[in-house]
Amino acid sequence: MKKTLEKAPLVHALIHLRFAEVPSLKAIAPELINALHVRMIDEGFPEKIESKAEILEWNFDPASQQMRQRKLSNTRLLFRAAGEQEIVEISESSLILKSTTYRTFSEFYDKFHRLLLVCEETIPNLGKTLLKSVGLRYVDVIAPTGQSTLSDFVQGGLQPPSVGDIGTHLQGHSLKAVKVAENQVLVINFEELATINKTVQKVLPDNLIEPDDKCGLVINGQQDWFNVESATYGILDIDHTYQFAQSPIFSSEQIENATSKLYQRASDIFWNVITNEAKRAWGYKETE
């Protein structure tokens, strides 16, 4: 059975592929930029943006078995689609597709696959580099409707601990990292935020907020976000990563197989943490 929501809370999705550094992407020649631009126009990403930004990332360190934060300074070449709701980002060791207009995994991955083939056909030696990891990430804004509170919409174990009615809530945060297979790590972040004048303010985790204004994406807010009776709302961030064992040679087939595994687990987590009340409010349906 296929599960759907009429008013899905998903606001941001991305696929993040990492590979060994490719020399032609370290300082991209004008000829390569133009060649990529021509191909990206054909794929529906006509706006070219060159950017350099410091990006904060959380990564699982296999040696210490802990989540660690690191700051990256990236020179990036980006191509954005009409409507400013999808963008593809290319750097010396990564390819990222971001979307705020996600509909289905199949459609999303098909688009990523086409962009991957464009890069493989256009960027010298990309097909000879080594695969490091691929990640799939989903961000949902959990804004309770009607007289419901946040605890009515998410399972109790997800919320940060309650300290009783001792003051005004400012912020709460919970994080869980799980090794679900020998080469897969699932990270679930949940941020509990106060509504301000019954309105949702922040909709993305800090490390997904684009540091360069000219590279941002439009997020179409829901009407319910502007009349939230609940004192708090949440940001659910599900990040599932597959580490390629022994750095295999670049292979689109391996990338697709790994990403498909990531999707099913991430989807299961989402459906398990939202409540039946949330499903009813968001128009839950099951189809063949």
C-alpha cells in the first residue's frame, strides 16, 4: 500500500553524493562551466550561479562512533530551476540536488540520475573517481493544527524532555544516530521551537540554511503555519547515509541501489514518529 498525505509537512529534500576529489572541479575552467551550463539548461536548470561559502556539516565518525561537526569552505557551481525551488550543486568532491517541491522519491531520484549522467558525460575523469558516500535527507515542519499540541502530533520519545511549567519555552533539541547496517547510519534530529504570535518562524535546521543569499530556494509555507494554537512546533530532520565500502570506482548503478535502500528506511521512520492525529489533520490516504 502507498501512503500519502494531502497536506504533507515536507519542506526540503536532498540527495548528497560524495566522491574522491576530481581535479577538473577544483578550479573549473570556463569551457567546462559553459559545457555544463548548456546541458543543465536542457535538464531544466538554466540559472548558473558561482558561489563560495562556509558550510557546517554533521558527520558520523566511524573511529569514535560519534557524530562530529565540521566546517567546510566550498567553491561551488550551482544551477537553479525556474521558480527557485530546485537547485543542483557541484563542487570538487560532491554533487547535491536540493528540492522544496518534492513529490515522490521515484520522481526525485530520476531527476538526480539524469543530472548525474550529465555530469559524468561532461566532467573529465568523473567516471574514474571513487565513491565515498551518498545521503538522503528529509526535513518536515510539524505544526499542530486546531487545539492540538506538539505532543499530539509526534510520538513522545521524539520530543526533548519536559521540565514542567517553569517558564517560557525557547528551544529544545533531541538527536539520535543509529547504525542500521554495516555501512549505513541514520540520524534523526528534532528541534522544538516556540511559535511567535501563533506563527511558525524557522523551517530549516541551521546547517541547511543557505549561507549565500543568491543560492537560496523558495519554500511555500502552509496556511496553517500562520495560526498555530500550540505553544511549540517542531522541525523533524531525517538524514540517512550510505558509506561505500573500500571506495569503489564511480558507478551510477551502485549509487542508485544505495539510495533506494536509504529511502525506505527514512520513509519508515517518518510514518513511525507521527501520530494518528497528525495523519488525520494532514489528510492521510492509502492507495494500491
